[in-house]
Amino acid sequence: MFTLPDLPYPYSALEPYIDEETMKIHHDKHHAAYVQNLNEALKDFPELAGKEPGELIADLEAIPEEIRTKVRNHGGGHVNHSLFWSIMSPSKTGLKEGNLLESLIKTFGNFETFQEKFSASAMARFGSGWAWLVKTDTGLEILDTPNQDSPLSSGKAPILALDVWEHAYYLKYQNRRADYVKAWWNVVDWPQAERLFKS
Ligand code: MN3
């Protein structure tokens, strides 16, 4: 059985950029529901329940067709949110040096251009979904996905993830997704992104 991981910081830790009430509902209700629904989908498939959630998502073709959509949506929801909490932090580290920064500059020219392109991707995602910075065989790439689809399903390793479902921002920002995206940069855990880049 999969379990809901604790947030690595208090619900209020990301204030004022992401508010406490949103974090509570997002983690305790939305993420919890993905875990519960994933467990429900897998209850008759004990051979799958022993796998890491990321393994399930990385090879959806291996999932029996009757539960594949559920695993894609709820397993994706579980994996994506677990990552999302882990790449945020109240510590405002910034990205001043290191391999990730060098690679971002190599790929996008400079850090500001990377930020602009990532934010544009988060804004361009119509409806519910995610914006990503991923590591591919050839380097770094920005992409966005609908629903709870994960880049892991196409063999790409996430380094940053931004949830742009309305449930991630509506209480504080209502329709102003751009303000939420702008605020989110203040809570990115760059040391964690660097670790994911190197892993
Ligand atoms: Mn969400």
C-alpha cells in the first residue's frame, strides 16, 4: 500500500507565496486522494503494489489495461505531488553556482531566459496540468503535461515541477495563474533541484 508522505515543512512555511490553507487542502485532500485511489486501483494486483510509484508510471504499457488509466492519473498524481513538495522550500537559496546552473546557461543562454520560458510553459498549459524542467539523454528541456501525466512516462527525469491545476493556487490567486507562477520562483529548492540533476 502506498502512503501519503508528510510535507517536509509546516503548511505555513511557504507563506506568503503559497498560503497555508492551500497547502493543507492540496496535501491532505488532493494528494491523499491520489494515494487512496491508486491503492484502490491496485488492490487486486499485488504484484504491482510492491513497485515504486515512479516505476509504475515509467512503464504504463506494463500496467494491465483495465487499470492503466487509473494508475496513470492517480499514480501520476502521487508521484508528481511527492516531487512537488520536495522541490519547494522556505529557505530562498537561489541558484548561484553549480552544474545545474551551468547546464541551464548552456541550454537557454542565461538563467533569466530559462525562467521566462518555464513560466511561459506554465501559462500555456490549457486547463489542468504541470510545467517541468526535465533531464533527457541530450540535456535539459522544458515541457508541460496535461492532467497528472509525468515526464517519467516518456523516459525524462523531472528536476522541477510546477502544479498549475487551479487547486494549487485558486484560494489565494483565483484566476491569476501568472501571479502564482511568479511567486513560485521564491520557494524553489535549488539545492534539491541540483541533487535531482546530478542523480
Ligand atoms: Mn495538485
